[in-house]
Amino acid sequence: MTGKAPPGTAIYESAEALAQSVAVWVCRQAQASAGPFAVCLCGGSTPRQLYAALAAVGARHGFPWAGAHWFWGDERFVPHDHVDSNYRMAHEAMFSRLAVPQANIHPIPTVGLSARDAAAAYEATLRHFYGGGQLNSGRALFDITLLGIGEDGHTASLFPNQSSLDERRRWVLDVKGPNGDPRITLTYPPLESSRKIVFLATGIGKRHILARVWSGDRSLPAARVHMGSSVHWFLDRAADPAEGSADGQRPKRD
């Protein structure tokens, strides 16, 4: 079972080519936005390359930094200067290289409060930015939501077989990772409240799990993301399930 590549799939020759091309795409999306441009960031090595590329591309092509707001889909419950912090990664790769208004960067709080209180505080931040307590299908919270996919099918910090997968009322939860480490994650409703949802995947280790997600295996959290928004799958060639399939059928590449 390979799974058919969904519409909106683009496959690049390398992770570096993916990062450069998607950075240009994000820049164009921001430039076309009439109002504040909100991006929900994810962690991982592939996004790190993207953020570094976006810093360079944005500097060259006039990314509207003053009008962009940055949020996180999940975070490990560690200080922001910790090596495992998603905030730290994005800061080092992108924000430290640019004159981004500090008020436009909205990290998940991780110091001086409990994980549960941190989740509640970040939910309040999102609701304040959105301007209401109920998500409206006609108005998205984010312009772009960036998501990764783990080899176990998790996305953000929504892991298989956890009660967080069924949460629809709360926007942000404190959860445990597979090793019992505390994390903060957005739930499906805010992640899905986006004009465009972007999945990023690189490396041969992602082939099997992508095939399962594309086949609709709802035991995998990534497969349970509601695809009502405009969804894009950006992969490198190594992650392409068709590379290991018998028929070799592949989606169109950009």
C-alpha cells in the first residue's frame, strides 16, 4: 500500500531545494495578504532549513515583516534557550537575522508557570489575536499552518492513542511526549483554522508513514487533520513513497 499523493503535492530534488522553493512561496503568500499575516510554525530539521531560507529570501524580496505575526503549533516545556526549544530553533534560524517586531512574535510560555497554566495562557493569546472565543469557518486564525510529520504519524505534539486527538473545545493542551516529556500543543481546531495548511517531510524515513497517511489511516494523528482548507504537501525526493513503490507513479513536481 503506497497511498496516492494528494492534490497539492510537490516533490523537490533535495531538502535544500524544498526549503528555498517553499520560502519563496511563503514570501509570495505574505506579500499578497491584505492585512496582518499570521503563521503557525513547527519544529524540526526541515523547518529549520526553511526558516533560514525565509530569512534570506525575505530580505531579498521584501517580506512584510512588520505585518507578520508568528505563533507555534507546539513546544517542549523547556526554557526558550534550551537546545530542544522550538522557539530557540526558529529564533536562531530566522528571527535573530531580521528586524522583526518583538510584539509580533508569540512564543508559548514555558517558564514560571505549570504546563497546564502555560497551555491556558497560550490559548488566551490565540483567542485575543483572533478577537473571539469561537473559531468561525469563514475566518481563519492563521494564514499558513506549517506541520511536520513524525515517523509514528504524529503532527505538532498530537501523538497516537492520546485523548488530545479527540479534543474539540480547548485550543491548547498540555500533553506528554512518547518519552513522558511535558509538551504544549495546539489541538486540531486551531491548527485547521488556516487558509493554507502545509505539511513538510524530508528523508527516506518518512516514506512509509506518508503512504499510510495518504491512504487515510486515521490511527495516525497527521491523517486526522481536516483537509477542508487548502493543503500542500512539500516533500523531497527521498520522502516520496512512490520512490519505493512497484509502479513508480509519482505526483507532478515543481
